[in-house]
Amino acid sequence: MKKSILLISLFCWAGLPAATVGRVSASSTRMSPQTLQKRFLLKPGDEFTPESYEKAQDDLHNLRVFKKLDFNAAPQNGRVNIDITAEDGYYLFPLAFAAGGGKSAAAVSLAAGNLFKQGESTFFFAGGSEDGFSASAGASVGDDFFSVNFTKLNFDQRFYQDYWSNTFGVFSTTDDEDEYNSRLLGQIHTKKEQISLTYMRRLSRTLSAFVRPEYVRYTYSQNRLDGGNHNQVTAGLRLSDDIRQEANMGALSGYGLTDKKKSLQNLPRARHGYVADVFYTSGGDWTGSDYDISKLGLDAAWVLELKNRHMLVVEARAQDAFKASFSDEIVSTDLLSGMGRYDRQIRGSRGAGAAASFIYYLLRNDTGLLSIAPFYEIAYVYAGGGYRPHSGTGGTLSYKLWRFPFPVGINYTRNLQDGSDQVGFVIGGSF
């Protein structure tokens, strides 16, 4: 493959017309050649560059259903013929975990890939804690992604001085009740039921669009709050290149099992990737909602991967709930990166946040990757007539097996506003 890329580079450098993709042939053990060709990003007639060829290979590696992948590119009369030889399999991966802290939580999941020989991936997840229960299922097939999620919460919202409130959620194991009880202003018992459907379509290699209708019902112990149906629809766009979210220790493309040998080697030069999401949430009579809802949000991240594979991650978030009541207010933990763990947050109508982390590999070998990732994050939320800060710092020690790219580790977080410390077990991550 290196020889082919060198020949193509010399071909383009010689001043000849730009090369285009000629024939794309494929063979595999289970998947049909037509399916493999469809999953390969380069098609006959496309412009060929070493960069686009490399990214097309990464895209196949990231399906994580191949035991072996070989590529060959041969220039011929201004065209480049590509041959792909693949050995594809399938996988079923069950996982169960339990986490403790101020509150306990447990969950089970099942991930499967290529069962139907389409290069697809499917998942099921269910878990709960004393605050509630959540279950979700989804599938990614080609350019389409579908998922359904159900959540049922039953918890107390507690409010403290300086506009702080407790964090809550099915898998939020932090508990603030004893530590801050002397500053408690009041609490409201809350019930929430939510079901959502998500459909995402990849429009091009870098651009995707998604839509998410949701049914949400709140019940509060105080009737003056906005309980009832808050049905809403969220739509958005995602622009991304050389980055895969939700796969810590390998945010940039190319960390699959079949290309493990390449990934363990240093890069010839540093590279970067990015992702940006813009989304709008709306609700009103047309969705059956009890009141009008309008929220606008933006998430973005930029990753620099150094030659030795260490990574610098920079993130930014902003949200404005310019037409929403109490139930749909913004909380500071939504504006933070998710790297930290907090037992309190700030509610408000709008805000913005930023974060930075450096992922340093302590160990890279044929079994897995061990990394430590110090971070700093800060958010400002508009509440009580002014912007209130919520910031934290800490680090995560994580380990990931090659055969199952889902990190586990330990996180330490210090809330810089009140000096509280949190230590927790981590499964997965935003990057």
C-alpha cells in the first residue's frame, strides 16, 4: 500500500492531470462485494488523492467488523484502480457494570456487529439507580442511524444558596444532601418520563443531519411549576472530520482492530480533527406541548493528535433557552465537557462553557491503551440577573482493550467554586 501511495504521489507531482478513481473491486468472506464497495467512500470517477484514499480506508476500519483488510491502489492511464480484500466476521459483546458513591447504579448492555452481513452495528442498553431507570436501543446501517430511548426519573430537586441545585440522573451517583444541607433553601419532588426517537442521516463524508421527536412529562410536588406534557422536536446538523465521538483514547479516525499495527506506530506528522453540532429544540401546540419551547445550542470540539499519539482536546458549548420555562432551563453540567463529576450544578436561561484536556498515553501495546487525561473546564450560566461560574479540574485514568474500544477508568474532580472533591468509576467518555 505504501508503494502504491508513493507512485500516486509522484504521478500527481509530475504535473499530469489529477488522478481519478477507476475500478473498485472487493472480495470478502461473509459480506457481499457490492456491500463492501458501497461502504467504501471512494467511487469510480471520484478524484483520487493519497489523503482521500487514507480516509476511505479508515472509514472501513472503523466499522470494526473486519479481521483483516488489505488495500491495493494501481495507477493506470490517469486512473487509479483499487482492490480491497477483506475478511469480515461478526461479534456479540455483553457487558454489565455497577457503580457506587453517594448513590448506586447498575446497567447491562449488548453490542452486536455485522450479524446481517451489512457492516451494521446494533446495541441495547438498560440500567437504573435509586433515581430512576433508562433503556435504549439503536442501529447504524450504512449512512443511517436509528435509536429509541426511554427514561423514568423519580427524585428530589434541591436548591441552595448562590443558585446551586443538586445534580440528578439515572447514572449520577453523586449525592449532595449531607454536605450542603445547612445551605438548603428548599426542595421539590420531581417525576419525569421521557421517550425519544432519533434518526440521523450522513449526507456526505463530513456532514450529517438529525431529527429527534420527544415525549416528555413532568410531575412536581408543587403544582405552581410547569408540570404536564412538554413534547418537543430537536433538529440539527453535524460537521465532523477525522474524529469519532464517544470513543475515548482514539478520537481521531484509524483506531480499529484491523489497523492496530499502524495505530501503535508514531505518526509521520501531527494531524487534527474537529466536530461541530448546531441544534434547535421547539415545542408548542403543534407538538401537543403545554407551553412553547425554544432552545438553541452549539457544541464544538477540536483535537490535535501529536506524532507520538498524545492528544490535545479543546471543547466549547453554548445554549440559550430563550422561550422555555423551569423544566427546560439550562444547567451548567450541560455546558461542561463531561470530563468532570459534580454533585451540584447551576440552573439558568442561557450560558456557555469551554474545556481543555491532554490525553497522555502511559502504555500502548498489542493488548490495549492506558492513558491519563488531566482537564480543566468552566461554564457560565445566566441566573439571578447575572452570569454564575461553575468550573472544575481533575483527571481520568483510563484503559481500553483493542478488541472492545470502550474505556474504563477512575475519575477525580475538584469543584473550584466550593472546593468539593469527587472520585468515581468511569465507563466510556466523550472522547
